[in-house]
Amino acid sequence: MHTRLTRKTASSLKMTAAAIACAFASLGAQAAQAPAQISIGTLYASTGPFAVASQGQYEGLTFWADTVNKQGGVFVKAFGKKIPVKIVAYDDQSSTSTATTLYNQLITQDKVDILVADFGSVLTSVAVPLAAEHHMLLIDPTGSGANFFTQKTDYLADVSIPSSTVWPVPLANFLLKQKIKRVAIVYGANDFDASQAETMKAELAKGGVTPVFYHSVPTTESNYNVLLHTAKAANPQALLEFGYAPNDIAFLRALSQSGLHFDMTFTIFPGQLLKLLTKNAGVDALAYTYTYPTPPLVKYDTVTYGMNTAQFSQAFQAAQHKDPTFLDSAGYNTGIVMEKMLGDAPTFAQGAFHQALMDMSGKTTTLLGPFKINANGAQLGQPFPVAQMVPDGNKGLKFVVVYPEAHATGKPVFPAPTH
């Protein structure tokens, strides 16, 4: 039996065939456009004041890359398939001038698909304007300086640490709750530390407290002897030092050797790099002082994406044969945030990447806590509590979370005992 096609039927079949051909052509074109690998450009510091923290962040990022590549890469929605990732990294040696040159190289010569900043606000500061100039989204793991986030932008996303303007809020509330009226503040003259000092001063003012001593020092400051005696002359109950890890070490050493005593002392980085601070400042210098405890010291068991804090710690220890620090966690977290971003973005474009991050905001929890980013690129989730380091009875220290009360694991020892 033979079937005769009418003109209408034949025309309809031709149109259907053409549509199918176009669809296959489109899929073929999309597949052809898919890169062999997703290039992620970043910097790290092998030397200088930011080296230890920077290398921790970089280790966490490369741990993530190795993990996903063992699974065939990351799923990229724009291409409908998994693609391996490649980390393109250069050593900026903790120098902002070197970092400027190398960020520019990653953008203009290497033409990386995604740009990730080095550790901290100082080394991130030079990347922010470069990324905006080249209309490229800067993935910012730990640069939290307040001046980065003063206006709406499509080219900056702080993904693994809260904006430093919100860090001191729980600490200020703790001071007010303890009815501490006389507060001395020493801070580094950089965006990261200065924004915390300003927030602390503003939050204390809400409770009617004005610092009795308020003084900035260069970011490179290493001698706190005279400053400590000057601060002591103001008779504070609490002495807060906002600095980077080298500042904390120099400050705590000087305080330990000075014979001076304060009822409460606070520094930032013991909660992120306890082993480094213990090794260089000593257990006695840290005992009964306060800090911001961070993951993995603070654990998030329920997450919506990636490993939870305990799972990450176990996997990282198995792979690297050492316990992770907060900076390792931040590097890994940066990776999983990018992974989800690529899995959600409908097109492979910087604007689509940014929108994917905005869509994640308020709906995603990772090993670092709730992910909440605003239109200015500031991270408002992942809050830090306040903890005191107390002797553990075995020549070491343990963290006791003292504020907020909902997360407290013990009561503060206040005033701190002399030892």
C-alpha cells in the first residue's frame, strides 16, 4: 500500500524536520562552545604578613577543585554537562603592587572564566576596581573591608566571610551586657580593622559607652610596648585589638611580657588560626582572652549545599593530613559557592553568575553558615559569636562560646585571672 502526501502534509513535515535540525544545530553549537575546562584565576602569598592565612585559603580552594575533578568536574547549566575546573594561580608575596599586576594578567592575558581574590581586605582592595573596570565578577572569599560595599555593584561578591562592619556587633553587645563601661580600642589602619573599630565605637555609643582610648597603628606594626602602657593609663576594663595575625602575635607577646593586666583582652585571629597564634604567642598569652570563634570550631550540621562542617573537616584531614583552619574552610566554601553558581546560571556570562549568587542569597546554608549577600556585594550571613579561650587542663586551650546566649557553651571568666 502506498501513501500519498498532500502538499499541506509535506510542508508540515518539512517544517518539523527543519525545527529538529535547528534544535540539533543549536545543541551542537552549545556543545562546541563549551570550554574543555573552567579556568579559575586567583592569587596566593607564599611570603609576607599574609602568607599563612593566604595559603590556607588557597589550600581550601584547591582541595575543592581536586574533589570535584575526581567526580568529572562541576555541572555547568549553561552547557548542560560537567566540566573540569583548572586553578590558575600566581604568587603575589603579600604585595598589593604585585597583586595588581597579577590580577590584571589573569583578566587580560589568561582570560580566566572566574576571578577569585587573595586573602583579606588588603590584597582584595586592588582587585575590586580592576574587576569592575573589566566588567568581571570578583569572587571575594575573605576581603570584608566596609569601603568595598558602599554602592550597588554587579562585579563583587563576598562569599565566605561577613562584612567586617557586622563582625563586632555581638562583641559590643557582650560588653554592654557585662556592664563594661571603660573600653580601649587599638586597630590597624586598613579597611578591615578600621571598619571594625568604627562599628564597635558606634555600637557602644548606643549603650552610652565612649571608648577611653581609641588609637590606630600601621598595618605593619610590630611593637606595641609603648602603646600598651599608654592604653593602661586610661584605666580600661577591656582592651580590644583589631589587627591581622602578625599584629595579634606582636600585641599578645608584648602584653605577656609587659607585666600589665586587663580584665578583658580581645584579638581577632586566634579564632581563625589558633595553632599559629599558640606557636608564636604562647598558651599563657592567650589564656582567658577573647576572640571570634569560626568554623570548624563552630559547626553547622545542617547545610543545603556541599559538605557540612564536620564532613569537611574529616575529608580535609584525610586528604591533607592536618586539621583545617577557618581559612581552609573559607577556601572550600568559595569553591562550593562557585559550583552552585555555575550549576544555576542559565548562561555562561558574568552577569548571569552574579544573578545566580543573588538568587542563592537567603536560601542557602553551607559549612560556614547562612549565605546572605546584598546588592552591594556584602556578606551579611555567616555571623561570628564571641568566645573565651580557657586552659583545657592539658597545657592547651579550649574555646568557650560566651555570647550570644543561644549559642553559649559556658560562662565568661571575668575579670580574667592574673597568671
